Amino acid sequence: MSTTPAWVEIDAGAIAHNLDLVRREFGTATRLCGVVKADAYGHGITAVLPILTAAGVDVIGITSNAEAAEARRLGFSGRIIRLRAALREEVQEGGLLDIEEWVGGGDHARVVSAAARSLGRPVRVHLSLNSTGLSRDGMDWDDPQSQLHLRRIAVSPELTVVGICSHFPCEDADDVRTGALTFRNQACAAERLLGAPRGFLEKHCATSYAALTVPGSRMDMVRIGAALYGDTSAAAPGLRPAMRLVSRIAAINRYPAGSTIGYDRAGRLDRAGRLAVVPLGYADGYPRVLGGRASVLVRGTFAPVVDRLAMNSLIVDVTHVPSADAGDEVVLYGRQGSAQIHAADIEQASGTIAAAAYTAWGRLNARVVVNVPVYEPTPTP
Ligand SMILES: *Cc1c(COP(=O)(O)O)cnc(C)c1O
């Protein structure tokens, strides 16, 4: 039990299990990029990276230099791909970390080139195409400038193109199927314009949902985040959620019928009741919108969050859990006994994706790693 008021518990065994499951599904011939951006979706690179490397994953996806630096500090010697367009300063400051950059368009290629000139060496890049219609950081094929851009990139001494990539806007099978086909065609054409031999450049577009739902989207590499952490909308039986958000009851009070509850008097007791205060609030990443809408688990029983949330506390009605007491564990996300708060519950109550919440929980609260797999030491000859 942690001594901090709230903490996230990371189930390392669940991540190892999920990785094993998706690798069986994809086969070992499909290269897997383990996505650890946002500090491994809040689960912590420090906890997640050893699981990936023990399973032979030698490519990871990050967004910040801090994540790449942490991976290198942990001894990761594999490839690191940045999964978004970087600022010029980021490319320069990440120079020693050997990051493969995501080139998000023809003009952005110039930005990365400029950084490479300052670094005094070429930068390996993945050229992003807007084949899927994300319209975020990819080169649009129908733009008359794109062929010029490609020819310029092809002869640039500062850029070494190693891959061509895209990213899907929707978790919808038909949308992914169409986007993957368009990407395949455009990526092959881009490869020709870049003057690379056919099949030379690594082509990749699939996320967890795409790779698990449309095998044709897997191509040379799949970039897997959500499935590792057990939170994907793909039909993938057997994936286990790897995070619990846990706190404890600090105090319980009895209040009469008619009492209003919390800020703005947003809640109201229609009978005498027992209210528990839990030392976790919106500043700790629990979305304020969940006040009055979500439930938590106390003694294996669902109990509603009845106030509008304070900065560092929230109020739970435990009238129907007579045994509830100060010090009891409160689970706000994940399993307690045979009951569970699922990602879908958080999504329904908050109206947004669960990742928007749990990526913050992991970074704002203490992390406790449990169930760490024991790896056989490599025998020395
Ligand atoms: C986050 C991200 C991924 C991983 O997506 P999941 O759905 O979490 O598997 C892949 N590619 C890019 C570009 C990303 O930003």
C-alpha cells in the first residue's frame, strides 16, 4: 500500500501478456514499434521499456526528447522514432539521442534539414503522407508541390529517408481499409520519386486498432500503443488493462437528509447518508466532469462520486456500504475484487476517451509497479 494519498498501480505482467498476445496475432515477421509516448501512456517508460526489450522489441515510438533520453538512459540501443513533427530546436537538442524524425510535409523537411545542418550530420527520417486524410502532419499527394518536395528531399544531403508513414484519423474498419490501400499506392510512388529501390523504405501506418482489425494495414511495421496497455477499441479478446487508479478513504461523515454536497451545492442528499472524502481531485488528473457522473469501488461495491470535485479531493456516497471505513482502498479505475471500472465507464461518464484521463493520472500521481515478470537470466557459456 502506498503512503501517498492516491497512486496508479501498473500491472507489468499485464503489459507483458498483452505484448505476447499481439505478437502471436501479428507473427514475428511483422516488426513492432512499441509506442511509449506520453511516458508510456502514463504507465512509465521506466516500467514498460524493460518489458519491451525482454520480448525483443527493438523499435520504440516517442514524442518528446525527454522520453528518448530516458530510454537511452535505461540502456535502450534500438531505434527510436518520433511520432509527430518536431520543432527545429527539438531535433537539434535530441541530436545525441539518435532519433528518427517524422517529417510532416515538404516545408517541414526544410525545418529538419536546417536542424541537421546545425548538428553537422544527416538525420534519418520517415516521410509522412496524408494518404489517410488526417490532414495533420503529412504531405498531400495531390498538392502540385509534393513532387517537387520529394525530388528535393531525395537529393538532400541532410536527410536520409528510411521510411514512409501515415496515421489513421478513425477507428473504423472500412476507413482503415481504404486509407491503407491509398497509402500503399502513394508510398510506392513516393519511393520511386525518392529514387529508392522498390521495397527499400519501411512503410508503416497501422496503430493498434488498424493492425488488429485490418491485417492488410500492417505492412513493414505496426506502431502499437493502446493494445500494450490493454485499452483498444479493436475486438482483441484477452487484453488486460494494465493500470488501476487507487486512493483511500480519508474520512467519513454522516449528514442529514436535504444536505447539499460540495461546491456549487451540486449534489444533494435525499435521505440521511454517509459521505466519504477521498484525497484525489481534478488537479491530480481526475476529470472534473466526472463529478456527479462516475462511480468508484469501495469494498468491491460501486459508490457514486456525488460532488463537483475539489482540486485535491472528491466526495463519494457510501451510505449503502455500511462497513466502509477511513483507510479503505478506493478504486477509481480498474479492478477491485470481482468488480471493475472499465475504460468504457470513464468514457461514458466523461464524454471523452479514457486515454485523455489516464495519461495524466500516471504522470500526476505516484506510480507503483506490481506483478513484474521474472525473466530467466541469459545463460553464460
Ligand atoms: C500514438 C500513436 C500510435 C499508437 O496508436 P495506438 O492506437 O495507441 O496503438 C501510432 N502512431 C502514431 C503516429 C501515434 O501518434
